[in-house]
Amino acid sequence: MATEGDSELRKRVTEPDEKPEQIVPSSEIDSDDDRLPEQSIEQRTKEIPQGTDQEPSFLHTLLSPLPPRWRNWVIRGIFTWLMIGLFCLIIYIGPLALIFTTLLVQVWCFKEIINIGYSVYRMHGLPWFRSLSWWFSITSNYFFYGESVADYFSVISSKSDIMRWLIAYHRFTSFTMYIIGFVWFVLSLKKKYYMRQFSLFAWTHVALLIVVSQSYFIIFNIFHGMIWFIVPVSMIVINDVMAYMFGFFLGKTPLIQLSPKKTWEGFIGGGISTILLGMILSYVLCQYPYFVCPMEYSEAEDALKYACDASPIFRPQEYSLPETLANFSALLGWRKTVTMYPFVFHSVALSLFSSVIGPFGGFFASGFKRAFKIKDFGDVIPGHGGMMDRFDCQYLMATFVTVYINTFISETSPQKLLQKVYMLKPEQQLQLYNMLQDSLIARGILQP
């Protein structure tokens, strides 16, 4: 006979305490992430071209007898030397060619990052992503390159009413262009795609921060003298090549999980090689005004000039050796002093950064690629991958060089001040002239 307790127990079993979860109608879902099963990242990134193992047909036929590892090594070496040769040719043409090349590389790197974002987050019917990305890229380049024109070419620009107006309202114009893009993005928001669209909006801005803003620092370095561009870039290349060589032949101890092929032997060998070769390269370049002189506009010659009175860091100076080394040098009949360009000592700091911190730009890129299950950013360079695969460390290095110049090197020059004065109105220029004249007379430098 069932008791009252048994009845209560049966009631609890047949009548659950919680109500079943309500099914939300598909029409009320705000994000397609809540509605549709997703493809795997591997499936979504299959369309991204991969270039590390890419072999041009004629090289594939020519090198077919070699094992795959050596075949990749040879192809990588061939295209490394081709890139170095092209780099030297661009340097020979001049700073403006370097600036134009920087812009092309920046555009290509931005394209590779945006393509990855589009492949990962792509959904049928997602509006305006590519157009908005390139609009923000154009806006950022207009702002940064306009800043360069205002800083370094204001004398030329002041001769044109249109250019003078563009420089005067440059930042307001840049802000207006960004606001147009912002409003465009908000108007493009589409129900069920909010999460995707905001993810892509953030993706675009991260790409602008990593690529576009860093390329502005490269241009800043070029304007201070091509040596500030050539030496850091060369150090990254030297470190990359020598680390690869040491790792290929001697590497046994893994360095970091993000890049399983990186080894301690390659890291240390590449670092020592970078310091030594960087000092040699710096010593050679310091002897040529073409490399050490900043790019300035000469009003008398109405042209850009590269001849200058070299900065003290590019003039040879005599240094006394430490006492121990001086005594040892005396025993050998050598001098107790050494003549050296101060920039060579600065190059050691650049070498240390490029060999110790620079590789972390590559590790960051490796982690980025592993997160999205891809091997390369693209396939534009056989044996190397995409453009971003070659310049991932360069952007980090460019930022360091800019900070280093502003902290330890940069000084206000009459030429830079004069460029600012040319942007003033005539009555302001006259007022500045009278104030400067009065100051010089009061200090006894000029006679009344």
C-alpha cells in the first residue's frame, strides 16, 4: 500500500522543478554566431595562398634531384639574394624610391592581413568589409604621409596656395575622412551579422596599427638619413639569415614552442653575427654623406639635397682604450687609442635590439598564423611566403629606431625651424624677425 511519502516522491520524479529551456525563434537572434554551426578555421583559411613551399616550375625541374629540405634551402637562398639586390638598387635610386617602396610594401602587408580576416570571418551577404577596410587605410595614409609633407616639405608646399591650404587643414581633413568611414560602418550594420561586423571593424584597426602607423616610423627614420633605415633593416636581414644558417647546420635545442624550427644555436649565432656585421656595415656607411645626411630641401638650389656638415656622431673620434687593453696593446707595439665613428657604438644598441627583441616580432607572427591554422601570410615570395612574413620584424624595429632617435639623437636644427617659419603668415614672420633681432641686440650679439 502506497504511503503519503511515496506519493510525494513520485510527484517529484514526474514533475521536474525547472521548466524546460525555451527555444528562441530564429527571427529574434541578433547574431549569426548563435544561429549557424561554424566551419572549422582550417576550412575557412584554405583559400589563403601559402608560399614557403612554393617552387617556380623551372627551379622545381632544375632542383628535382635534391631532397625537399635542401631544395627549399636553395630556393629560399636564391630569392633572399634577389631581394637583397633589389634593396640595394632602390637605395641607389635614392630616399624617395625608398619611401615609395615602403608605401607599396605597407599596402601589400595590409592586404594580406585583411584577406586573413575576411577568410576567417566571412559570411554570405556581409556588407562593405573590404571597401571600409581600404577606406580606413587611405585615411590613415593620408594622415601620416601628410604629416611628413608638413614636417619636411613645408618650404616647397608654401609656394602653392592649394598645398598651403591642405597643410593648414590637414588634420581636420583626416578626421573628417575617418568620421565618414565611421558613419559608413554604422550604416552598414546588418541584423544577424553584428558580431561579425564589429570583429572585422576591430581587425581593420589592429591592421592599421601594426602596418600603416609603423610604416610612418620607417619614413621618419629615412628623413633623418638613410643610414637610420639601411642599418636597422640590414640587421634584421642579417639576423634572420644567420639564425637560419646556424639553426640549419647546428640547431638542436628548441627555443620557443610558437616556432618549433627556431633553436638556441640559431638565436645565439644570429645575435653574435648581427653585432659584428652590423658594426662593420655602420663603419663603412658612416664614410659617405649620401647615407648620413638627412633629406632636406635647399631653397637656393630649389631641390632636395643630401650634402651636409655631418653630425658629430658621423665624424671619427679618438677613444682611449681601457687600461688593461691599453697595456696589452702597448706590449704589442700598438696604439693606446682607437679612432671610431660614434654611430658604430649606437649600432651595437640597434644590433642588440634586432637580435634579442626583433625575433619576437617573428614569434608574434608565428602565433598569429598558428591561431588561424595557416603557414604563411601569402605566396608572393617563393621560399619565404607573403610580404608580411618578411617584414614582421621590420615594423617592430622601425618603432625602436624612431624612439631611439627621438631619445638619444634628435636635436632641433635651423633648417627644421625655418620650415615651420615658412608656414607662418607674412606679418607673423615679420614679428618673429623683429623679436629675434631685439633679442640678439640685447645680448650684444648684434650692433644696434
